[in-house]
Amino acid sequence: MASVTRRKDTVGTSWQAIVRRRGYPQQSKAFPTKAEAEAWASLVEADIRRGTYQSGSEAERTTLSDLIKDFKTEFAPNHYRVREDEKEAWRFQLARLDEMLGAYSLTAIDQRVVGSYRDGRLEGTAGRKPVNESTVRKELYMLSKVLGFAQTEKGIALPRGNPVEKIRKPSEGKGRARRLDALEWAAFERECKSSRNSWLWPAVQLAVETAMRQGELLSLTWKLIDRKNRLALLDDPDKIKNKEPRAVPLSPAALDVLKTLPPSTSGLVLPVERMTLYHAFGYACGRAKIKDFTFHDLRHEALSRLAERGDFSVLELAEVSGHKTLQMLKRYTHLRATRLAEKLAKACQ
């Protein structure tokens, strides 16, 4: 049963609608006019009778900043890798969302707000430089995931549903395709070998020979090396980006590199800190006068070399790389096709 009462406060006069029904928590809301209060109460009663009513009061009380705090402590630890330096991409994405939308209540985040956030990030706003479409796309998907967490894990009803699902997303953008030419590679190899960090060149070689990610390489232990079957076994989901254990085939060159490495007291194949390797890599690039080249580009180099051989199928490339979807390997198919075309041409001569 609904009731509408007039009340006075410091702001002025308002009308409070209260809906009580057995089996449901009491619902109340204040309005500037009696007509608005009665209309709201009628809608709530009708939804309750149909069994479709969802209270928006919790969504009104909860800000995105509140929700992000819960997401970090309740959801993220079970779904994302957590490093001591707290430099994971998901943290940066949440920080931007919190900074620009954190003060909004969940009911206030609609398509217009999300669309404005998207455009502001692309064009640059609030003293920030514009960012690329891929970055904004990832931030929007993170926002969608946080709002989905509110619905499924926290039981908070969003009056308009998830607004991210209803707006245009920036294009995915092209993946990085930076590869060194022969002269650059020779200079880079020379500087890596002359580095004071003796682990740099072995790390680079293993990255190119295995296509493993930097985090996977640095967490690899000797007990995970199966020399007999020429495999590196990645079995710790917390150390793997997509959380799926896999066996990485070791080429003869990779096995030769492993033979040169001394055993470590930690049991790690490469007992070097991530940031130490990062700086050593950067210094080597600087001395070789190489720009715009990252350690992750070695993974692209490894997969490109395998694709260029022409005798690896896309499924086999996925087995090596650990990609969960073949879509991520689409950019390597033209390299494989080019090599196959060359083989066909030779066969017809």
C-alpha cells in the first residue's frame, strides 16, 4: 500500500512517497510535487504486482568510487595478476575511471555520461592528453566489467541496465608490429651481449625462441624444464596472463641457451627482477640507437618468425603462444600465406 505525505525541511516543502507491501522491503522517495510522488508510487506498486520491481535505492547510494573499492578487494584478486609494484594495466584503467567518474552514483551513469567519458579520453580533457582508441576501448570494457560486478556479485540493480553495452566503442586498433631490421638487430645483439647484466641476452634469446611473455619467462623454474621432451611447463595460473597452464615447445636454440645458464639458488631459470631487466633492455636499445622497441615486441618477433616459416598452422601458432582466441593471431596469417606462396612458386618451377 502506498502513502504520500507532505513534509517541510530546510530546503522547502517536498512530498514523500512510501510503498509498503508484505514480503518486500519498504520503498520511499521524496519529490518536489505531490503528482510526481503519486506517479512514482503507482509505478512501484505495479512493478511489485508483476514481480518485476527492482529497487534503485542502493544504486543511488553507491558511487562508482565505492564500487571500484569493492571490485579491487573482492573481484580483482581472483581474476587478475597482482604484482608487488602495483603496475598492472587493470589498476591504471580503474584509476582513470575513478578519477573521472568516481563521484557519480550508479544511477547517474547512463549512456550520455559514458559517451562523454569516451569522447573526452579520445580528444583530451581536464588537462589530460588524448589517448588512443585501444586504450579507451579497454577502459570502457573495464567499466562494463565493474558495473557487471555490481549486478551479479553485489546484487545492485542498475535502473538502465549496463550503459556501456549500449554505446559505440572505439575501434580495436592494430596491434604493435615493431620488428628490427637486420642492421638494428645486429646492433641490438651487440649491446645486449656487452650489457653489465649477464641475464639480458639469454632472456632476449629465450623470448625470441619461445614466444613467452616476460612474466612467464621470469617465473620459469628449472623444475618446469622437461629436457627429454623439449618442453617448458607453465603450470601456475597466477603467473600466466590468460590463467591457462600450457606446455611451451623448446627449439634446439632455446635448449642451447638453457645449457649456458648456471643454476640459481632460487630455482629460477632467469633470476633477475622485472624492473632490472626492463632498465637493462632500455639501456641496450639506447646504446644501439633503437627507438620504439619493447621487450614484449620480442614475442611478436618470435611469432612472426614462426609464421614466416610457412609450416605452422594458426592452431599450432596458438599452441606456442598461448593465445585463447585465433583472432589475436590474425595478423600473422599474411606472413604465413606469403611464405606458402613462395613455396608454391618454387614447386611450379
